[in-house]
Amino acid sequence: MQAASVDRAAGAMIPVAAGQSNDARPPWCRPQGGLGAAAGSAGAATRVAPPSPQPRFTDSAFIAADGAGLPLRKWLPRGGVKAVILALHGFNDYSNAFAIPAALWAERGIATFAYDQRGFGGAPMRQGWAGSAALAADVVTATRLLRATYPGRPVYLLGESMGGAIAILAATGTDGVPPAEADGLVLSAPAVWGRATMELWPKVALFAAVRFFPELTLTGRGLGIKPSDNLPMLRALAKDPMVIKGARVATIYGLVDLMDTALDAAPKLDVPTLLLYGAHDEVVPREALTEFVGGLPPDAERRLAYYRAGYHLLLRDLAGAAVAGDVANWVFDRRAPLPSQADRRDDARRWPPERESGGISPARAEPFASGVAPAGLAPAGLAPTGLAPTGPRR
């Protein structure tokens, strides 16, 4: 069954109107003017304030609370919508990242919405860093719109890599935004590699680089990081002009700040959560996941799924259909075991569990060093020289 996909119109960006606030946060998140603001407006009492932008979805864009137009893709079931997923892409990636799993979810009655986040794909501020609060505020706004569009249907947030970190902030109401009105959270290899879990030298390198070379662009080429075993998919990403192939040091610094905040937010994550991680993930170190899982509330509803053959881009791996199937099953019945049985060790004392010996080692597998790994499918921020793991974490 073919899912209906709506792409953004070519070059379609909606500029911010003159005099309109550049604050990307919804009105309910913005600080109110104080005495200075009141004094400044006293002489202009007759001036009529411009109307506030109305957040909405169009066929090809998500119009955010500040009026910014973020290119939108949606995959809708041919029949009735049973559930909704708001999918958040990773660093340097864009909304098309979910084309493969979203088509499978549409066959099961799940509508998937994904937009290019600020700074990525065709969204404003390309290759810039909008700030974690603005990125999380967009999620809160989009979730409210989906609630209104599909009343009575469950709405889930799904974040891949950087998108997972943003979903954590939105779900917990961190960074000054109200909690998103979501029924649950799916985290696929979330970017929680905060400074607390880094060795000293990456932290020192980033500290120095952002002060002396903030505009320097890093690509991560030559690191040999393999984000997936789906090589045709990786080659397509390398040729896709919408995928950014590098990152400014200042943008990477913002990403690391985001990962810090997401890691620290673990104790507040009390919404139902499905956490996905692959044994061959060379981008997000397992030590960071262990720290994050250890910080989750002990009584929170959670499901931990560990894929022995999985890489960082689990939903686009060669076995990605099984991961997508697990997500769909969990969305419909959070108490049922996952069909793949990837959750059978979610009660391990230390999670993710230690990787078993044997099988194909990622270090021996065909490297894909075209720059797409750090091109941010989690990357440039996690994989640039001076920040990336030096090899597979064990």
C-alpha cells in the first residue's frame, strides 16, 4: 500500500514580517515586557500591534508560533487515522529521514508528520543553531496542532539522535517551554552524549575551538564511522543536497549544550517511553545511554529495546522494518512484548547490555567515510574531529 507523502514546495520559505518578533518560542513561553517596555510604548499608544501569527499546518509547511515556515512532510493512511507520530530528525538531516518507516506505519493506520527543524533541510537559518528552547517550542506547538487535528487519537513524539534530545526537552518541559501534550515518547539512539559522559580531551577541544574558530566547518571525513548497514541508503544521503555535509564549530557547541540538557532531564522523563538502541551504534556511546537510563525515574513506564544487529540509524537499517514494526506495536499496545523481542533484556542491571562477541564487527565492516556519517545523521556534531568516539564503544 502506498502512503500519501506531501513534500515541501520548491524554495518555499515564509519570511518573518517586518517588526515581528524573532523569538521562536510560542507566546505563552516568551517573557513579558517590564517597565522599560511599558515606558517605551507610552508615546505610541495609538499604534496597533500586528496580529500574532497563527500556528498551523499547510500542505507543505508547518507555520510555527513566530510565523516561520518549516517544510513539512506527512504520510497519511488511506483509511482512518488510528494514531499519530510527530517525528523529529537528527543533526544535519531533514524530514525525509522518515520516508521508509512512515510508509510502513501508514499501512498500520498511523499518520506521521515530520518537518525540517530550524537550521536544517529547507528551514530558515540553514547551518545555524536556533537554540534548544526554540527547537523544543516548535515541538510543543506542533503537538498541540496535531491534538486539535486528530481529537481522540493518541499522539506520540519520535526523535532520532538529535531529534531524540529535542523530544526529551519537549516532553519534560525543560528550557522554559511547557510540556508537550504527547501520550508517549519514542527515542531512537537519542543524542544524550553530554559533557558529563565525555572524556576530558573532547571537552577541552570544543571549549577552545568555539572561542578561537567558531565559524570553522568540520565534516568528520575520514573517521570511518558507519551509521548504518544500509549502504544504498547512505549513498543516497551523500548525494542529497538537503543533507548538510558539515557543521560550524558554534553549531556543534549548541548541539553539545542540547545533549547536556537532555541528559540532565532524564529524572523528569515520566511519560511512557520506548528507547531504541543498536549494538553497533558508533555515534552515541553506550556509556552515555547507560548514564541516561540510570537517571530515569524508577517508577516511570518505559520499554528498552536493544537490537543486536542495529546501527545508529535503526529505522533505516537493513532490518529497519522490524524496528518500525516494534514502534507501531508499542504505539497500539504499550504493555505487549515487542514482536522482535528486542526488549527481552530491558531489565538488565546495566543497560545497554554488554555487546556479545562474535558476528560482524563494525570495525571490519565496509566503512562509509564519504562524510555522510558526520553529515549528521547524527553526526558532524557527534562525529567531527575532536568530538567523535575513536571507535566502536564496548
